[in-house]
Amino acid sequence: MTSGKSNTLSFHHLPVLSLPPFPISQLLPLQTFFHNQVMAAYGAAISLKNTIQRILQSSRISLDSHSPLILQPAYDQMDRLLKVLRLLDETSCSKIRIEVNAADERIKDAVWEFEDLLESHVLPQILPQLESERDNLSFSVDLQSLQHRVDCFVEMVKMMEEEYTNEMENMAEEEGEPISSRIDSGGGMIKSKMVGLSDEFEKARDYLLKGNYYSLDGMAGVGKTTLAKHVFEDPSIQSRFEFRAWVKAGRKCEFDELLRCVLAQVDPNAYEMLNQGDDDDDYEELVGLLKERLKGKKCLIVVDDVWETQAMDRMTNCLEEENIGGIQFLLTCREKIIFTKDDGYERVNLLNEVRLLNEEESKELLGLKVFGEEGFPRHLEELGEKIAKKCEGLPLMIVTVAELLLKADKTPEYWTEVAYKQHNSLFEDAYNQISEVLFPSYDYLPQHLKMFFLYMGAFRPYSDIIMPSMLNNLLSAEGFLEPIGEESFGDFFDLCLEKLCLMYHLVLNTTNSLSLFRSFRVHSCWQHLCKVEASRIKFLHVLQSCDDFMEDQRRLCAHWNSLFCFKQVCDSIESDCASTVRSLLCFGPHHPYPIPINSMGFKLLRVLFALDVRFYHIPNEILKLVCLRYLSLTCNGELPASISNLFHLRFLIMHPHISIVKRGVQSYIPVQIWNMQELELLEIPGRDLPTPNTDDAALNKLVNLFGVSANSCTREVLKRIPNLTHLGIYVELKPYDDDDDETNLLSRLSYISQLQNLVGLSYGIRNPEIKYECNTIPLSMFPSSLTMLNLSGLGYSWKYMNDIGLLLPNLEALSLECYAFRGPEWEIESGGFLKLTQLAIDDTDLVQWRPQRGSFPELRHLMMKDCYKLQQLDWPYDHSWITSIGLADCNPLVVACANQLKDKFPFELTVESSF
């Protein structure tokens, strides 16, 4: 029996809300708004610090005794500079940062210039030694001629640091808005019809009718203010509360201003009398007036656009101390903000993230704004749906696009261009026009999150980042980020991603119940902003045409890899930025032919991401890029022994363009790979690690090894990779190998159990032909440390899964693909898989899935795909905590069964079908 599926290893890891008309004409051009908005010195300082550290600590660079003393002061100065730069994150968002940003840019330019000087000094000393015939295990480098330049640089940075500190300590405050513009009095407040998000509206209204604090947070432009206004004006809210007050907070709003805004609306006469007095700071009188007016009354206070908690905390604590009861708050915030009491405890506050609109809602809103209640005419409806989809559910973007469409030709030809052309002028105009609303959310991010977020903007719009581990590795190799505390870079990465997604609402979590792996996306509006800002400060430039201006850019990215094939583009790169570019990111769709890397003159490249570009062989020019830390490409050629010249390389990924298996030939990676002491990830499917020639050879930093066969899993190989945490084994059965003992495909992997640090194991057979009934499974191969397990194509009986569940007490994620196990029934015994939270079953002949009471006690996510024979899910009542089930191309009987279970247990059910 053949599974019919080619397997690859998989370890990587209602109504609509209408916004009120937005005054587009008042928005500033994007370039004007970005003027002097810079924060790149932080990343530049970390980058230089890491560059110096690599030179000083590399086992392959031999320095004379005086050279480390020359560079150490520059390293120490970068350390001091970073502490000063981080102080800006502690300042209020009401401070005007123009002069600080200008000082930041001067520091960035100076640091980049020195880093260029340093690396350009080291590289010419190494290259001639590479080309010599001697054993290149160590390269002599002399830094003594840099003594004066280093001293001058350190002194200059000290002066710039003092200037930066002075500017930061003397930042001016933004002018606060007058009371009259902060309050909005009832009747004329709503100018648009509420046509959506009724679920969000009802939730907020109902909670306020019986609760205390309610917070609407979410991305800028998602409609928080509009939703709050409709709640504020709802008849049931008006009848519930004798008084209502609306206050716009913004980035600068003091405690007494909040009180005055409330008083002006609940007692205008008292407010006028107070204003006639001489003492503007008598908040005790303010509180007394409010207490007198609100005594025994119910009052709803809406505070819109809250940026900081100090004024809000002080106001709410003050009102509580004065026993002014009956007050409830509705807040809108761009960030997820936790409000606290005087005693430091968190205030009870229901936080609710306002969601983006779905496709149907987006279409309805766009049609309403362009054509009114009638909606789209029939000949433009399909195109309108496509245009609305490109707005990705952001109401502000939909309204802005609608206003531009109102002024444009309403012809199918023009609308087709807007709908299908990626870079069309209407969307570019819309992106630019809403940037004034979006940009402050970026500008006041902590500095390390700014660099992280700008880099995410390099990925293709409208596409998910489905391998966060790849982004993690790229950022680690780039070298402009470092953990602030003691956590690992991986933990630091996860924390940054979590904050950008859950706290700041700048990254969308697109993970669904049909996948065990996380996926994320940056909204196209934000990608545009990141792209423009990153290019302006020379941090990263996304190529869009042959005429792009690229002078002194640090990183280049292409969403269409074929752009690099134009001589005009290559010539521009060579003349304008080849000497400064550290990264070349080919993020476009698969390109079947090589791109001319060798013609662009790169010298200091650190990251070359070209996994979707085919090479016939690895160009010699790449093998001379000794600064490379990350290299990924597609190539069927052999990996040359000179790959070990890339002694800084940490991530090496080489996929075959097509899988070719030669009879009687076992393909190995060159033995020189054991000289690459910095390697952390090695992924070369179809090639094995050779046994080294020396007893002391080891890859102590290698933690991820993917794509090897069982030949790489011998004791002699694995004992030299003692810190391996993730192992992916790839097997391709050969039809002429009938004499092999394939009845027990795992029998040669017993040493894996000795890898005490191993947490992730993947074993996959490509194009498996299940022709044996396997009698036993070698359970001894699985180390108890495993938290993730992926098996594919093995054809074992389901009864062995119960043994695995008992053997692996720490297992959290399990993926079974392509007939990993077979048989009509899997009855999961009680006590198995005690920590498993995620389970995926893909392509099997399973008919019944029967978890017994006490099994899977922590299971949260279940995904089943291509299970055509599966008829039912038996579900014990102690599994009521499962949160999501995903069914893709499964038997309709099991879909019906899942719907019945959904009536009993409150889980999210996602069903997809191609038939």
C-alpha cells in the first residue's frame, strides 16, 4: 500500500463597523511625517559590539597580544552607549524627541562608519591567506595600525553620548490640548451609521451595564473610538447613567485635566465658576465639586486614546479615596495597558482587543462608503471584493481607499488595476495618508522592538511568516539585537514577538487550528510604513524597480528575485551600496535560475537568504564572503570543502532543487564541516555528516541538525554534537534496495536516546511504501527529554503509540503524518500523553479515535487532515478544556461528530474541504 503523499520534514518552526469620515486632506505626506524620526543608533551599537566580540573571540582569528587591547575600549564604549540609549524608553511619550532623534542619527552614522572601517581592515588580511595552500585553520590579523582611529572613535562617541544625554534630559513637552477639544458632548458625536461589530458593541455595553472597567485596545485605525462612541450614545447606557463624560487623553494629559474635562460635562456651571478662580492647580476643589455633583449618581466616563497610565491611575484612585461611587470607565488604548491601585495591585479591568473586519464585513464597508446603501454595482462587485480584501480588515484603510475611489474613475479597467497590481498608486496614496495615525505607535516603541519590527516589514505583504524559527535565526545572524537580561536569544525573540502581537497590536497572530505551528503577519499598512522608514534611515531597502536609489543601504531585500538579474540593478548595487550591504534577502517566489551574486561586489555580507533561488553550483564569490553568518540557497551541486572558509557561519541551509538518488552512492557533507566551530544549524537534505578524522573534532554549538539519514546518527557522529536539541532525520526509500532490512526502519537509531538535551525529533520517510507488518518499535531510541515529536511514513500499528505516550512524559507536541501509524482504531489508554497540548494527524486510514478518560489531560489543540476514513471522535467528558479542533479534507461523518461535540464543549471548530 502506498500513501500517495510525498512527505517532507516539518520541524521548523457579522456586521461591519463604519468609521466616521476621516479628514484625509489634513494628513501629512509620509516623508514629511518621518522627518527626523530616527532610532537606529541602538541597533548600530549592538552590531559593532558583536563584530568586535567575534574578532576578539574567534578561534579562527589569531591576533597579536596588543590587538585585543586596541579594540577593547571600543567594545566597552558601545556597552556604555547602549545603557544611555535605553534610558529613552523610560521617558514619557509626551516628550518631543526631534533633537534626540537627530543626535541618535549622528551616533548611528559614526558607529556604522567605524564598523565599516574595522571589517574592511580585517577582511583584506584574511582573503590572501584563504587563497594560499596552507592549512587555513587560523588566520593572522594585525590591528595595531587602527590604534589612532579607535582612540578617536571612542572619544567622539563619548562626546556624542553626552550630547544625546543632554538633549534627552531637556526634551520639551508637547502642548496639551485645550479642554474644549478634549470633550465631546453627546448629540452630535456620531456622524456615521453603526453597521457592524455588533458582537463587540454588545459585549462592551452589557459589561458596562453591570461591570466596572472596560478597555478597548487594538491596532491604530481599527475603530476603537467609533465603537466607544456608539456605546456612549446607546439608549440603554443613557438610561442607566445619569451623567456621562467623554475625555480624549492622547499622549499628554495630566491628572487635573482629566478631572476638569469630567466636571465640564457633569456640572458646566461649577466648571465655569472654577475657571474664574486664580488657582489652576486646586485639584482638591475639583474633587470636592465632583463629589458633590456625583453623590448618589451613576456616571460613565469614557477616556479615549490612553497612552500612559499615571494620570488615569491617579484619577481613579483619587475618586475611590473620596468614596465617589457609581463611576464606571470605558477606555480605548492602542496598547494593552494594565491599570493599578495605590497598593500596587492590578485593577479589575476587562481587556478586549477590537478585532479586524473579516472579508464580508470589509466588502460591505467599502461598498457603503463608495456607493452608499445600494452597495457595489454588479459589474464592480467582484473587483470591489478584491480591493476590500487587500485592506486586510483595517477600517481606517478601507475608509481611506473608499475616499480615493470616490474621486477616481469607476471603470472596470481602473478597478482591475487597483485590485490586482501590487504597487498601484491608489494604495500607495492610501498608505501614505494614514501614516500620521499609525506612526506614533511605532515611534514610541522600546528601541529593541523598533529594530525587530522594521525587519519584519521586509517580508512580502499579504503573506504569513509561517516559520518564526527562520526569523529568529535571521535576526540572530544579523547581529543588531541582543537580549537585555539574562535570557537566551530564543527567549528574547519570543518575548519581542509576544509584545508586538499582544501588547502593541503591531503584528497579527495568524495561527489557526489547522496547524501546529505558529504563524504571524505584519499588516500591509504597517509593512509599507516599515519599508519607507527602514529605507530612509539606510537600515533596509526593499527593491521595487530597476531605478531604485540604494546609496549606502545596509540591507537589500527583493520580493521579486528576478530584479537581481537585470544588469542595471547589479551595477547600481555595486556602485551605490555593495561596500556597506550586510544582508541580501531574496524573499520573492521561487526563481529557477541563479542570480548573479558574483557581479555585485559584496565584501561584508553577513546574511544571504536565497533559499528560493536555484544555483547550479555554489559560486566561488560566496565562498569568499568570510563575514557570512547565515547562508541559505537551493543547489544540487556538491558542497565544496572550501565551505569551511566561512568560519563565522552559524546557519547553513542548502536544499536540493530536485531529489536525485544515485544507486550505490551515499552523499556526505565534506569532512571539513567539523572545522566550522560556530555552526548552530545545519540543514542539507540528502547529505550526511561524515565521521571526522580526528578524535577531538566536535561541533559544540550545533543545536539543530536537519535532513540527515540514519547514517549520521551513529555513536561516532552524535557524540561529537553533545548539545543537539533538534534532530530531523530524512529517509528516501529506494525501490532497488529490497535486500535492506526495512522491516524495522528505526533499529539503527538507538544512540539518539543518549542525547540528553534533545527536545525535538522528526523522523520522516519520503514516498513510503508500506509493505510490512512491523512487529515492534524500538522505544529505546526516544529520549525522555523530548517535548516535540514528528513521525511520518513508518507504518507501525497504533498500539505502539500508547507505549510512546507513557515513555515520553514531557511530550507537548505530536505530529503523525503520511501513515506514520496505521490501522482502523487508536484507543488511547488512560495515563498517556500527560503533558501533550497539541496533536496533529495527517493522512491515515484511521476510522475511530478513542481517547479514554484520563488520557490527554492537557490537550488544547487537535488537528486532523486527509483522514478520509475517520468516522467519529469519541470524547470523554474530562476533555472539556480543549480549545480548538481543525478538520481539513476529512470524512463528513467526523465533521458532523465534531459539530455535535461542539454543542457540549466550547471549543473553536475550523473545517476546510477541497471537495
